[in-house]
Amino acid sequence: MSDVNSAIRAALMKPGLARLWEAVRAKYQSLGRAGGSVVLIGATPDEQEAIGALLGINLFGETRIKVPLARLEAALLQSRFGLTLGDALAALFGGVATRDDVRAERERLEHAFRAYLESTAGDLRPWLEAMWEGRAPGRGLVAEWRKLFAEIGQVPPLEAVLRVLRALDPPPDPPVRLAILAARHLGDPHALDRTSPAGRALFAWLAWRYGGLDADEPDSAEIADGSAQDEGTSEAARAWYLRAGIRIDDVSPVVHVANWPGMGASPMAFTLASLDRAPLRRLPPRVLVVENPAVFAELAERSPAPVVCSYGWPNAAVLRLLDLVTSAGSDLWYSGDFDLGGLRIGRSLWRRYGPRFVPWRFDRAMYDSFAQFGRVSLSEEERTHLTRLQEALWDSDLAVSMQAFGVKVFQEQFVDTLVEDAMEVAAPPP
């Protein structure tokens, strides 16, 4: 800092002037000139004295002080420093960007960002132009890239995914696993995971190229409503990756079954890959599906009925098995928790399997009979989302009743009833 600026700060940045200068800086930034006025409410004696001395007027006893910026600049010009208001603010705060300055800088950055995208994109320019214009998934990504470019002058996640996409042209045959692709080209097997910056960009490209699904991260309303978690979307995404020559994980998705025909009573697990390679040959006429592992274990031990556990939201392996049984004509009896998540899962399966979906103890009558035992309250946000679900359920009265009672009921609370049902449906006809 120069000696002159040090002297200006010493003369003008007194404790009694601190509030004044903050208010003046904000006004000057807004107008871009020494115009308008600022008002200080509850001015202290120190502020009255300091501001009065600066302006050359008596403000003793004035707790509400109005200072026109033009008058302040005139006082500064007549001082020993001969300053304009802009010069004074620059000395005090190291420069003050006006609204016009900010707008000009924003326009400069936007132009530079657009030029960077065009020079980086190469043959993938149509995709980035579609994102820029809002004709392709990825609105949130563009905003993130713009912010990153303003900070460091480049967008490494975009550059990374462009390298990968060029390596996938043409799509490799046989397809390469996602983690191996990421390690081979980016040095990190998780660099293309769906939650990573480059992975989100890759998914946006896949959605643009093969689907049209909005690849932005879902907002809280979409998550609460369940649309963002619909595993039908996951299956579509798997197909997109495969068309691009990428295999995503087909080993981690697992479905647990018990009492399956020809396989004994003990619980067994099947991966998505095993179901694809060797589909089950013997299928029961009716399959019981429950959401929670403890309920699944009780049914497996206490009943001979075929049962499947979804472990919450059904993964790709669960859906593949349910697709197999329903396409063969089997009915799907589904029971879930009476909470927002359970209803969303039930709604997804109901829409997917239509008349093959049978809500098993999953209606208003069952909820009403156990609501008195509910100890976990629905939040106000959950109640709001129940309203959205009301007309989109197999039982339109269910959401109404849940809003009225305001509590959640879980499968574990009525597991004995489920076991009794399972014993009945598994019993041989008389």
C-alpha cells in the first residue's frame, strides 16, 4: 500500500466512520457514481462527531443522519487529499466494482467460457451447443462448468469426459467395463462413477445421444416423489451405456429369494449377471415380495411360500427377476412400509406390472388397523408429498388416511399377519 493510501486510510477509516463507508460503498456499487444518499439510523455520539467533522457540519444529537453522496464527494474534493468519492473508496477498500463493472466482467467471462467450450469440443460441439441452448440434459452441469471456468480458466471434468468419448468412437466390441474404462483413460477407476463430475457429464452425453432423460441431479421434490429413483430409469441407463460400448456393474445388484421351486427353502442370492446368463426355469404362480430384510427372514423361516426381498428400492436384479415371473403369468404380491418411501416403491411396481401387481396388506384398511401403534410421525414435507401421491396409488384413500393419522407404520409391526397370509397361500388346495 502506498504512503498516500496509508494516509487516506488513517484519516478516513476512523471507528466513527466505519458504518458510513460501508453504506456509501454499497450505494456507489449500485449506482456507479456519486449519487443518491445513505441514511444511518441510531447514530452514536462518535459517529455524529466523525461524520460532522468530515462534512463540516454540526450533527450533535442527530441519531438519524442522511448523507448525500454528492455532498460527501464535495467534502472530499475540498480536503487536503483532493479525492473523488471513487478514489476514496479505492484507497479504503482496494477498488470498488460498480454494477456496470460487474456486468461487463460477467459478459467478458461468458464470452471467454463460450469460446473455451467451442475450442475444446471439436467434433462433440453439437452436444455442448445443445446443452448451452437447453436442448439437451445438463443444465446444472453447464452452471457448474461456468463457475469452475471463472475460478481456474478451464473445466477439467469436461476435458476428461471428452477424451473418454473420443475413445468410445466407435463403441468398443466387446464393451468395456466402466471402471476399467475410467482407469485406462483417466487413471482412476471411479472417475466415471455417476456421482463424479466426469461421470455426470458422461451420463448427460448418454442421455442426449440415446435417451433424452434429464441428467441433472434431481431436486428434493423429485427425490421425495420417487421419480428420480425409479429403477426403470436405471434399466434404460444400462442400455445407454451398453450402446456406447460400456458395461456397468452387473455383479453388485443382487436379489434374495427363499422357498423357490426346485431350490430348497434356504435363502439364496442371485446377481443380475446370473439371471441374464441362466434365467430361472421353474417359476411359482405367485411371488411374495417384501421391502425389508427382517420381514423376508421371518417369512423364509416360518412359511414355505416363495418370497423375494427388495431391500428397499428394487435394484436391477430384483426387477429382472420380477420381470421374469410376471411375464410368465405369475402374480406379484407386494407389501411395503406405510411411509413415503414404501408408497413410492409400491407405485413404481404397480405402474410397471399392472394387473400382475397385487397390493398385499398394503391398503387403507391395513394401515388404519395399525396406525394406533405408529410412533414415528410424518414430517410436514412428507405430508405435502402424500398429497401429490394421492391420485397415483392403487388405493386413493390410503394417502388420505396417512395424512389424517400422521404416523408411519412399518412391515415389522404386522409381520405376523404377513406370515399367516403366506401360510395360507402356500397351503395345498383341499
